[in-house]
Amino acid sequence: MSDTAEASTSTLDIKVAVDNILQNIEREREREIIARRFGLYDRKETLEQIGEMLGITRERVRQLEKAILIRLKIAAEDGQADVARLEKEFIKHLSEMGGVARVKDLSEKINPDADAKDHAHVAFVSTLAPNLAVVDENDDYYHSVGLKEHHDEKKIKESIDTVHKAIKDLKGQPATIEELHAQVNGFEHPSNVKAMARSSKHVANLKDKWGLVKNPLVNPKNIRDKIYAILAENGKPMHFSKVAEAIKASDFKRRDVTQQAIHNELIKDSRFVLIGRGIYALSEWGYSSGTVADIISDILRKEGPLHRDDIVRKVLKKRQVKETTILLNLQGKPQFKRVARATYGLNETPAKKA
């Protein structure tokens, strides 16, 4: 049997198991509450929405949900066959995934084509499984599940927070999981660190680099951020056409961009500096905006008169232009004057235009 076939069978088993578990709930209204709260057959609903549908208060829905889950968990602890069988499979996958995983990741590990309904089924079974711990989703954590023998819910949250803090301490510099593993204590393997990083809503990754979600190097949110990430990864100036090609070949979402769109964004953002014909660099690399004449002026203002060859060498560090372009600026711009043989300085009283 192929891997795909095995995954499909496993997903089907979970659906059948969920149906069997729900049938153990005697009252139709209580089955409805659980199905709607977990989104087992449709979208997840709030306590208020279910209460309005059933004609009861929000608090009453909460009480009923809690009581039903307690009964189902007791049945699972007593060896309910469907939960026990699936729990064993979940534990096998979680062990391979670092001991903890987002429900979405676990579901897609079982079936790469899993949808929101499949995620809900996995979450429901995990909630009942006696040897699994579940972290509910909130502003800090994704809906996650872990091996209870290693982590209860509180311990999972503490471990996620530890990894989040380690990434925060990087001061904006992304790191690999191996680098993070070397930085934090209490994690046996890099896969454990990755599992916690994946479960935090404050952490993002791009390829093998991890950082805070607000860091454009790991979580670019618009075209300018994607340009920045590409240039930073390349580590040297690039032509805007090459930037466009790199974005199309990347793992970014919405990679279909035009060269013109890239060029337009490069012009607008002060993070990017034009240093040659269509060639851009990051300002944080020490480049500043301006014409070749502006660059020459800055150099002469800081260092005084210089030999022509020294001026050319220094300008070429800041601009990717032809040597003749620099020489033409020296000889043809009124702000420069020759002060000695092949030596130029600033003309403090440039000639006025007619």
C-alpha cells in the first residue's frame, strides 16, 4: 500500500471513530453541542451561537460541554476502542515531530490533503485521549497537542515561551533550529525546539531560519518585505530583474510579481539604494542615496583632496558604475576642481549657471 493510500485510510478511520464516539452520547442536543463546538461537520461555533440555536444560555452550553467531555474522557480512560487505537497512532507521529505539534501539522502528517474538518477530528480525539495534552488556541499559542508523559498543558506553554524568548533575544537576527537548540536548556533534540517554535504565534520561519513574526526576513508580508528578504539572503546588490526572479522561485506566498512592480517598490522604500543601472543594495550595508556626483562630494568633504585613482576606488565601493562615469563627473561638474596633477577637491565657489 502506498503512503497516500495509508494516509487516506487513516483519515477515514478518524472520521469513523469520531462518528462512533458521538453515537455514545445519548442525547441529540448534547451531540449537537460537541459537534458544533469542535467543528466536526461544519465550522466551529461559539457558545453564544449554539445557545441561540438551542434556545439556552451561553453558560448552560458551557456547562453541558464540560459535562459531556468529562464523560467521554472517562470512557477513553476505561479503554474506549476508537480513542485508544487513534491515540497510539497520534503518539507515534508526535514522537517523530518533537513531542508536540500544532493540530494542523499533526493532521497533515496523517493526511497531507487534510482540511479544516480533518483538523477538527484530530483535535477532538486528542482532547479525549488520556495520554495526550492539548493547548487551546489563543493570542499566544496555536491549537497544539503533545505527549503527556513529557509535557502537560502548562509545561508545553512554558517550553513554547522559552523558545519564544530565545528568539526574541536574537535582536532581529534569524537563527536555525540547531542554533536555537544550542542557546536554550532543557531540550534533548533540535526537533523538540522546532516543535515549540511551530506552536508559538509569535514565531515564524522562512526556509531554515526562525525569527519573530514581525521580522520581514522570516515573515515578509508585502512586496517590499519580500525584496528585503531576498537582498538580505543574497548578501550583495542585485539587479531588480534578478530580485523578481528570486521571488518567483522562493517559498513566499503570492510569488507572481512583475519586474516593473519590483522596480516601483525599490524606488519607494528608503531601505533600498540604487547603486548602478537597475542595481539595488540595502541601506544598512552602508550605502546612501544620491548621484555619483553626490558620492564624490561626500568623499571629498570627509577626506579632502584626493588623487583621481583614490576617488575612483572609493566611489566604486558605493556605486556599481563605469570608471569613465566617475571621471566625467570629476571633470565636468562645477563642484569639483583639479588642485594638483590628477588630484581633485571640492570647488567652494562653483561657477554660476548662465
